[in-house]
Amino acid sequence: MSLTEKEVRYVADLANLKLNPDELERMVADLGEILGHMDRLGEINTDDVAPMAQVLYEADISSTLRADVPRETLGNQAALANAPLSGSGYFKVPLVIERS
């Protein structure tokens, strides 16, 4: 699958990235190769392959999970007790993303 520069610019804008012309050209090629590879993977016949939930070893699905036991929630006051900055019942954090 090939991507257009317009599509790559759109994705870069969603990620708040500013690409110069060289980076844009490289991203068009690199992302096109990645999507082409994914298309090739999609062509592999996996009809006789059993779905896997755990890829590291064969085990019952419940063997690695704790029992789901309902218990009392933490509560707002306890959650904010060690927050460096809070207000109106919420965590306050510094501004991370600025959009122009």
C-alpha cells in the first residue's frame, strides 16, 4: 500500500509533528513499507493455527491472573493525598501539549 504526502501530513498533524520536506519524503516511504508488510502478513493462511492468549508458554488462561474480587474503591481524598498539586477534587498537572 502506498501513502500520499497529504495522508502523511494529516497523520503528522494528528501527532502534532512538524516534518521538514526530507522527513516527509522518508515517512511516506517508511510508512508505505510498513503498511505493505502488514498487507503481506494479512495474506498468510492462519486457518489451522489455534488462537493464542499467552505466547510465552502453554498455560490455562486463569493461571496468570488473580481472582477478580470486588472491594471498596480508593476514594477521591485518598487518591489525591500524595498528589503534588490538586484542586477541586482533581490532579493538577503542568500543560504538556500546546496546539497552535
